[in-house]
Amino acid sequence: MRSPRRAFIRQAALAAGFTIVPRHVLGRGFIPPSETLNHVIVGCGGISKMHSSPRMTGAHRIVAVCDVDSKRAQAKHDEVSKAGGGTPVIAKDFRDVIALPDADVVHVCTPPHWHGVIAAAAARRGKAVWCEKPLTRTIGEGLALCRVVEQTGVPFRVNTWFRLNRTNYYGVGPAREIRRVVASGVLGSPLTVCLAPVGGIQWKVNLWTGQPDLKPEPVPEHLDWNLYCGPSPLIPYHPHRAHGSFRGYWNFDQGGLGDMGQHFLDPVQYFLGKDREHPVTVESDAPPQDPVACGVWKTVTLTYNDGTRIILESELAERRPDSPFLEGPNGKLFAGMRCDRPELLRKAAEYPLPEFQEDDFDLCAREKRPFGYGVSEAFFSSTLVNLSALSVRLGRKLTFKSDGGGFVGDEQANRLHTPAFRGTWSI
């Protein structure tokens, strides 16, 4: 295995290599390779277009694409080449492309069960990492990835942005302004945040449910199913368990919670000033879940030690059109920065806005400096997702240790906190 892979890396390095040539020799408007940011796309499904499309021109080049499905990898290669984004090498094994010496940024666009393994391996190679959400599929994987990224010091981001600066959080208002309202204390405490299907928040619980008791089908020749399952248990192949519908299976993701959870919850964590704090309990209202296929749920409630609560209401919960986004003992904040006591917002406006956050990841990758929110913040918000999914999956209230190391008196939950990887995979 090692010799063929080393040979691949040598050949790929030659294919993707460059020579540093002075700008005046290349002509006006030509960006020399020494000033080009080189990207690797790992996982060539639908979300990869968001990563690749803006990076095919100008001071960017895509040097490699990788997918366990050879058809998808070839399609991404052809898309990049046609757009003038380079002639990327193609690989099935991510280890081959993250090893390329001129790769600057690794984009992890795979299902979540691969995020921790690939992101950690890229960080150890000294590459900047742009990882899809959620950060990891389990809490233990998130803890391990945090340690690797912090030890290596590489620029890192998760592909969610709703906490950043002037970004409007799902119709509620600009992120920094919501954070200022909370930090000012005008609403009082403890606070309750309600994430219900209004203002753009949709949990997609019906869309991302799995199908139980599927009959195994032959694996297509262009797909390496063993590598697709990777560090997760090897389960029988069925087309509904792969590619576009993988989110409906616990092996790979966590339904709508895994799809949308970090988009919705990462900003809430920032608004509440909880970037270094875990909830202590989580409980849910959901029907019994299949051991393989993700099912639906109605509500999830996460509670912190100080009484702060985050309530998730899916499309199946009782609709409350007048529900506030944020509520404290002194007042309520609704979408559009509307408050039932407008004088509280005027008072909050007397406080300074929170610090501006760096929101240009390409610049951070070039200059090798931290992005606006790092792996630690991403870990805490992905833990909110994973806690919610565990309560739904197990059908009971869980008490979480404040250090994030596990659950009180629940062996099954602790096994799912840090499940063993299959084979020799590790973070």
C-alpha cells in the first residue's frame, strides 16, 4: 500500500508543481504561482461546489480533488478544468492529496463521520483546513480534533458564518448587535432562546430521515464502499445510505440536526457568551429511533448550569408564530430586532459593539493566522448538536459533565460520546 501511494504522491507533485517566475516575465495581469493559494477538495458532492467555485480564478488554484466515488471525482476534475481553475490530480484516498507539497488549504467536504480524521491529518501536514459542518459527528472526535489543531496552530474554520460581524442571523438581526443586547444585560437572566421554524430556521426533520430495514444492494464499481464507511462501522450498501441522503443514517450523520444544527446553534452560543461552556442537561421529545436510520423529533431542550436554556422546535412541534427568539425576565426580542420593551434596546445601544471578527479565511490561510472563530468555538457549538442528537437517539434526558468528558450514570451515552473507530483509523 505504501509504495504505490508514495509513487502517486511523487507523480501528483510533478503534475501540480510550479516554478517561481518573476511577475514581469509573466506579463500584466498574470498572478505568479508564488502568490497563488492552492486548494485541495476532499469530497466532491453537492456542497463541494460552494468551496470550489469561488476558487477557480484569480489568486487561487485547485490542485487536487478526491472522492471514494470515481465518477464524482472525475466530474469535479472536469468542472475545475473547464472553468480554468487548473488541472487537478484525482485521488480516491485523501491521504494522497493532503500530502501534496504545494497544497495550502484542504477543504473537507465529506459526510461528518470523516471530518475529524481528515481534518486532523491535514492539520498535522501543516495545511489550513476549511471543514464542513458539523465539526465532528461525535463529542469525543471533536475533543481529539481540537487538540490536534491547537497543537499544530494551522488556520481552521467550519463552514458556517452566521455569528460573523454584520451577518444577519436568520432575520433576527446582525450578529454583533444581538450579542450586544445580551452582553448589556438589559433582558435580565437567565435567558431562553427558542429556535423554531420561523425567519428561515428549518430543521428539515422529514427531509433527512433514514429508511429502516433496507435490503442490501450490490456496490457500484465506481464506489469504494469500505472507504466510504471509513472509521464508522461497515454496514451493507444501499444507495439511500450514500451520497445525497447519507444524513438520514447515524453511521454518517444525525439527520436535520447534523445538517442545520451548527448553522443555527453556533451563533446562539456566541450571542449568549457561552463559547467556553457546555449545557449540563439535554432532553427531547421524539418517538423511538431506529438503530441505523435517523428519525424525526419534536423538541430538544438544552440547559446550562445558570438556568439559561436553548429550545429547539422542529417543524413537527406545536406552532407558535408569536414566539420570541430571545426572552429574559425583563423583556423579549423578536425577529427584526423588535423588542416588547423598545427602551431596553435603546439602553443596550449605549454599550459598545463586540470586537470585529476576522471573516476572510483565504487571507488567514495566506498569512497563517487564526480565523475569526476557531476550532474551540466550533467544538462547543458542535457539542450542542451532538448532545441534542444523542438525547433524540437514546430517547431520554442526559446529564452532561461540565468538563465535556462524558455523561453522569449513563454507560450507553458514554459509549456514543467516544465510539471506537473501525480498523486503524484515528485522529
